[in-house]
Amino acid sequence: MTMEIEDQELLEGFLAETTELLEKLDDDLVTLEKSPSDSDLLNRIFRSIHTVKGASSFLGFELLVKVTHKTEDVLNRLRKGELVVNPEIMDVILEAVDLVKLLVSDIRSGDIKEREVEGTLVKLLPLLSENAAEATVIPAATPQPEVVSAKRGKKKSTTKSEKSAETVVVLQNPVPEAPRVVAPEHAPVALKPVESKNEELADNSTVRVDVKRLDDLMNQVGELVLERNRMIQLNANYQGGENLDVFGGDFGKLTKRVNFVTSELQTQVLKLRMIPVEKVFKKFPRIVRNLARDLGKEVDLRLLGEETELDRSVVDEIGDPLIHLIRNALDHGLESPDERVAAGKSRVGTVVLSAAHEGNQIIISIKDDGRGVDPDRVGKKAVEKGLVTEEQLANMMPREILDMIFLPGFSTKEKASDLSGRGVGMDVVKTNIKKLNGIIDIKSELGKGSEFILKLPLTLAIIQSLLVEVNGEIYSIPLSAVLETLRVEVSEFHTISGKEVLKLRDSVLSLVRLENVFGVTGDYADNGSCYVVVVGVAEKRIGLVVSRLLGQQEVAIKSLGKYLANLAGIAGSTILGDGNVALIVDPVSLIDGREGVSAGRMAA
Amino acid sequence: MGAALAINVEEAVGELIQLVSFNLGDEEYGVEVLKVREIIRMPNVTRVPNTPYYVEGVINLRGKVIPVMSLRKRFSLGEAEYDKRTRIMVMEVENELMGFIVDSVSEVIRISASEIQPPPPVVKSGVDQECMSGVINQTERLLVLLDLEQVSSQDERRMLTSVTI
């Protein structure tokens, strides 16, 4: 069918527009269910579907036209007030929208498959007839799949099949044999396809950029060109034997301006890569709705800070961990409505998903007002599963106990459900967050709720880093992982079974001497004091012992290449102002390394 | 590898091959000129921890970070101080740039393919048999033809296996 479309651009335009509309649609539909009287919203939904229908009919995607047409009809009745929104109707509409997404992703992949659309269509039909005074309306040809299959790909048939779908016949007995075809296929897998399809729909190969941003970028480039000319001029003056003092002064000014312009430019380019976190957030209302229905819980999902922007590379990676955390909040965190009432809470549980900027990081939090995480239960389970021993448990602080939920294989659920309980989820969350150089924090109050806080870097290509010196060698530590730095006397170190630790306020911090890990041999005048850089990744913290702190610098990450891939403790490299290469420390593998897990990681 | 090159050599009989010749200690080696991207002086090398001892570290090659290894150490030819004749030959190995430190680079020589002889079965020098793709025996010089791609790919394999252990 794609072949028939001569204008590839037209098709791409269609895909981009449709994808955008559909992404918004899920969210709108779920909102509509909550506020059925919002006619603006309803009209918007109607328009979206209508636009998709119009465009697809123009391009000759019959299946798409069929589904959208029927959906539109149902929405039209809602609009006219002939039907009232209820969960059942919404289920059907959502199913139809899912089908539309599937069809669109087929078109995108250029591989248009035969799809069974009749099942969904048949579900839509009763909605078109119910309450209608005259009779039940069923299209004549609907139950015969040949109508669809035989005519696909032929432009001529568009009109024909549309007609056949529109032809209506009055029947006594509505919905003939339809449920039999549909039910087994759609009902049990309702949730899964939604997620995967959303991924497919998100097309990341092209970027839509605000023209304003592009203009800003052009302006900055213009500035840079000016500064370059200035530099050429300066050089000419210098060669011409200009007074060195004058040259020095001019050069100083130029340096400042170039510095300013390039950092502006850098910000602009980074901004081009930024997209609002809404892109990830907007699929959650739908997921939460389905989950809540499946679990028999009442949930009010609140989204905050959707406009917060972050790098596309981060956005791509963050979807999965968030889904897991939200599932957890619903499944483990929130109690059933009855339990909630018994505990003196409102029936409806609240889950707040929020995003905000904090310095060079983005903070995403998932907070629920459920039962909270019980450290005792976590501890008991961990012992049961053999993850820790009784003695180890006794020595652990409540925080550390909570952290154990991130261990692979951990689950407090007695029985694994479809949703959770196999002990994989939190491990996935941890792995993903680590991959992004992020930190994860848990706050929990028994009976009051729990909160998972993700701290992620804004971008992965350029990072803020702390330059440190280890016996004469310079290393760069990602600032996103650095929690604090301390100047300490070596005499303050303690040892626990031969390993150095430091008492840091009320906790004990394991120490890693970078010179040992990296085998630094250079001499360093040890005057008894050194610096400890406290780094945290996901939920763990360690202290890195270094000889000197050199300061904070923004560095561009350079890959070390295949040959040096997978070096323990090294995430990549960067080039310093003096042209020398400094290695970027990978706190992740250092922390893991302490646990005896040899895991190397490479920044791309 | 030896076989593949042998075929090449046979096909190329009579054809002229250009080689860059370089020295490691008293020995003279050669690599095909087309494989050499550039030859640079020793810049500052940043040591990379936990690598084989012959990997000297990484350097900044006009904004690209590339690994460099000492061929002397790689072939167990004893260590030597770097001096002003020391050079890094930057070559493209499996689509990635890599630097090889040599004592000095002398010249580009042309030889006819027929002059390349298969390497002798036992060579006393430390050069691995697989990395040696031929020997060129000219009247007053003996040149060992190296296949440096082989050098690094072997290392990679070795490093990978050491990681999985």
C-alpha cells in the first residue's frame, strides 16, 4: 500500500501528525472518564479522531478509516448526549484507539499486515444502537472478514468498503457471534500491548524543534563567527608586532567572550535535545486506569511538573523504571478501598508523579499514600530468601533494610501476580537508573505511604564533573553521583574487618582508595590529610579517597573505544583544558566492585 | 590470517607494495602504508588502569581519545626510554583508531610482492607468530612484515576472556 503513495513526504507528515494526536488521546480519554461533562475535552477528542480519519481516508488506509469512523460515530453520540461516558464505553473506545495505534505502527514499519479489526468494530456497534429509539444497528457485512481482507491495498475499494461498513441493517438480535471471536484475544492482554505500542509509536529518529530555539541557535552561531573574526584580527595584529600588553588585554577580553558564547551555544544545543517529561508521563493515566481496574483499587493519579524538560536520551530510558515503580505503588503500596477505609483513609488512594529540576539534575518522584514499606517484613523476607543472614540484618540500619528491595530476586509478595511479585521489577529499576548515572532514594512511613525519588542527570553527553587528583593523576568524577566532599585526617579512618571506613555523622561509610583501585604509583607527599568524595549511585554510598580536589568542570564524555571497553571503575574519558586526557570514574562499578561483583560499564 | 595474506601475495606477484618501516630495538619492521593513518610524536599519555602492561594509556588525537600500546612491550623486546625519535603510528584497526608506539619510523619503502616470504616457523624474537605476515629479505636488511590488526584483535579476545573469568 505504501507503494501507492507517491508522495513519501505526505506519508511522513501523516505519521508524525497521527502519532502526536494518538499520544495525546490516551490521556484525554482517561481524563474524560473522570470528567464526562467536559465538552471541550470531548470535542477535542472528537476532532483528533476525525483528523486521523480524514488523513487516512485521503491516503487510502481503509482499515484505519473503518476503525476511526466507527469510533468517531460513538464519540459523536457522546457529544450529542445520546450516550453517557461510563467505564465500559471507555474500555471499548480505548480498545479502538489501541487498534488505531497498531494500524498506524504497521503503516510506519511499511509492513501492513492483515489485522482483525472486526472484533473491535463489533464492540463499538452496540454503542451506536443502544438508546437509539428505532432499533439495533448492525452493518450488513461486518461479520465477514473477507470484506477487509479481499479488498486491502486497492484504492478503488476504499469507497466500496466504507459504504459497506456504513450500510446498516435493522436486526432483532444484536451482536451476532461477535464476542466469541473477540473475547479470548483481547481481554487478558489488555495492558501489555498498550505499553509496547506506545514505545513503537514514539518515533525518535526525527526531532521537532521550536523555531524560536533554532533562531536563538543561529544567533549564537552568528556571535561565534564574530568572535572568530576578532580572533583572526588579533592574530594578525600580533604577527604584525603589536605591543604585547595591548595584545594581552585584547586577548583576555576575547577569551571571556568566546567562553560566554560557547557556553551559550552549548546550552542552546542541549535545549534542542530537550523534550518535556510529559512525553513519558502522558501514558501513565491510561496505565494506572487499567491497573486500578484490574486490581480493584481506586486511584487518583496526579501528575506534576510535566513541562520539566530533559534530554531525549534520558527520556528514552526512563519509561520502564517508572512503569515498574508505578505498578509497585499501585500493587504493593496502595491498599484496597476497604482496607483504606478501615485505616481511616479516604477510599481513593493517591499516587503523585512529579518532576522538577534541581541544579543539573532532574528529580522524579513517585509518591503514594498507601501502607508504606515495612522494614521488618522486608528484613524477614530477605533472610528467608537467603539474601542476608540474621546477624547481618541485625546490624543494618532501617535505611539499608529498605534498600534491600532493590536486590534481584527480592519480593515480599507471597504469590507472583501478573503485575508484580517475581522480584524482577525493582532490580530493573535499579539497573536502569544506574545506567543513567542516577540515584534512587526511598522514603517510607509505615501506614502513611512511600516515596521513590529518582535523581537523574539532565543529559548524558556533557556532564558536570569533579576533577580530583590521585597521587598526581587526574580523574574526573561525575558530579551527579557526588553527594559531598570532606577533608579528613587519615587518622580518622577506622577499619572493619580490614576494610577502611569513615564515621560520617550517624552512618558508617565504606572507603575506597582510588590509588589502590587504579594502581596509581606516583608519589604523593602524605601529610596525614586527604579528601573523601562521598558518591552515591542508586541507593548505595561509598567514599572515594583522593589526594586533592581540583574543582568542578563541565566535561564532554569521550568513549575509550572498543579496545578498552569494560574497564572496571572507568566510565569513559574526557579532554581537559590543557589537552590532556582524564579518565572518568564510574562510581557504579566501584560500588559494585566492593560487593565482589565485577561489572564493567562503558559510557557511549 | 596467514592463509588470507598468502593468497593476496600470490595475486599481487610483481605488484609493488609500499611499506612504512620502523624500528624496535635493532630490528626493523614494516606495515603496509595504506593502513597507517598518521605518524605523530609522543604526546602526553594518560595511563589507563587495569589494562595489560603494554597498553600505555590513551592520548588526545585532535579531540578523539585513542588507546596507544607499546609495541616493544607487546612483543617483549625490553623497555626503552622514550626519546625524540619515538613515534606513534596511528592506524585504523577494526574501524577504530589505535596508536602503536615505536622507537623510530625510518622510511617508506617499495617492494614487489614477490619479495615477501612466509615467516620462518620459529622466530626467536618475541613477536607472536600470528602477527607476522611475512619476512622481506633484501640484500642488507631483513624486514618483518607485521599485521597489527591481528595484534589488537588478539588482545581484545584475551581481555574479554579475562573479564568473564
